[in-house]
Amino acid sequence: MSERRFGAQKLIVSEIFGPTFQGEGYSLGRRCGFLRLGHCNLACSWCDTPYTWDWHRFSPESELSRLDVTEVAARIENMAVPLLVISGGEPMLQQAGLVSLFAHLPPGLAVEIETNGTVAPEPAVTERVSRFTVSPKLTHAAMSRQRRIRPAVLHAFAATDKATFKFVAASPYDLDEIETLTRELDLPDVYVMPEGRDPDQLMERMRALAPAVQERSWSLTTRLHVLLWGDRRAV
Ligand SMILES: Nc1nc2[nH]cc(C(=O)O)c2c(=O)[nH]1
Ligand code: SF4
Ligand SMILES: [Mg+2]
């Protein structure tokens, strides 16, 4: 699983898809291509992409491919999109591979990374990326705080001046936890996103969250791909 074993010219990929719309956060609605990398260092109870890491339920042999960065770059370039979103799994586990990929991408292509905020960005990654969407996990993800919250890493993302912090919330009760955490760690640019893979449930939760998010002067994001296509893979 280590980058050394696979070599930095390769990426362990779950799926490449697009053109689609960035469904979440700062670039919501923007036409983009997606690169979803395999493996994750967390195990969130409500994870919507367990097929990237949960080998009790899925098989890595059928879910993952080890691709040369040149092939990944060619498939993204063929999409003719202005934005590449790299997600996972946890993409920051494969930074050496990402740096190799960057060398093959068109210079004008904007690159965003969706990360759980537990692995700090390397300078060569930060330099090429236009935005990090950092999603620290709350208590309801059902892991120890020590595992899901790494203050020094979150500070490193904040220091890039390219980070927004996007918290998945199931109900307004989760917002107190977000407030405590963001105050304690002085995290800027807070987005709240409802948890859910069903369009009706997502809208219901978003309506419940909206007034309380507004009161706290944060931003709210939907999950556009879920509203449009429900719980489908690769959209
Ligand atoms: N359209 C679309 N937008 C997304 N934004 C973040 C996603 C993710 O899975 O990280 C995602 C995704 O899976 N699809
Ligand atoms: S960090 Fe993301 S990919 Fe990993 S388990 Fe949690 S929700 Fe799933
Ligand atoms: Mg997702």
C-alpha cells in the first residue's frame, strides 16, 4: 500500500469520471472531472465511498486499479474540463503519485483536493492545488478524537490560505461541536454540509440546518450530485 512499493509514477485509483458538476462546497456546480483514489486512513460510520477502503465489504482486487499517472492524465485531459477534483478515500495518502500526475496535467487546469485533514500537504502539492476542501470528522463518525482530529495538520492546511473547512452534519445538534472545534483550532471559512445519500433526506436535513448555520455566520453547501442522481457511483 505504500507509495514506495508502488512507485510514485502510479496511482491507486478507485474511479475516474466526468464531466460532471462539483457537487459540494466552494466550487459547487462547476463543470469538472473526478479522480477518486483508493484507500483511506479513517473509517467513518457514515462513509459514502466505503468501496475505496472497506475490505470487509468490498474487494480491493475488483475495486482498485494501479494506473500510470500518464494514463490518468490522458483520461482527464480527454474530458476537456476546467477543473479536476481529486477525492477518495483519502487522496493525501498518495502525494508522491499526485506530484507526478501534476507534471502531466495542462497548466491551465484548476485542481481541488477533498481531504479528511489528517495528513499534511507537501509543498509541491500545495503549490499546484487551487483549493483544499478539508473535512474534519465529528463524533458521529464514530472514531477516537485522536484519530480523526490532528490539530497540527489542520493548522498546516489553514496556513496554505487555500483551504475551506467543510463539516458533515446530520442535525443542528452537530453545530455546537463544529463551533467548539473551529474556535479551539481557529479554523477559517467554515462550510456545513448535510449528511445523506437520499435526495429527500438531504433536503430535509439541509432545511433543518440552514437557520442555525446562518446564525453562526457560516456557509452552507448541498450535495448537488445526490440531489440530481441519488446514491449513484461515479457521478
Ligand atoms: N459530483 C460530485 N461532486 C463531489 N464533490 C465531492 C465528492 C466526493 O466524493 O468527495 C463528489 C462526488 O462524488 N461527486
Ligand atoms: S475520511 Fe472520507 S473516505 Fe475516509 S472513511 Fe471517512 S468519509 Fe469515507
Ligand atoms: Mg463523496
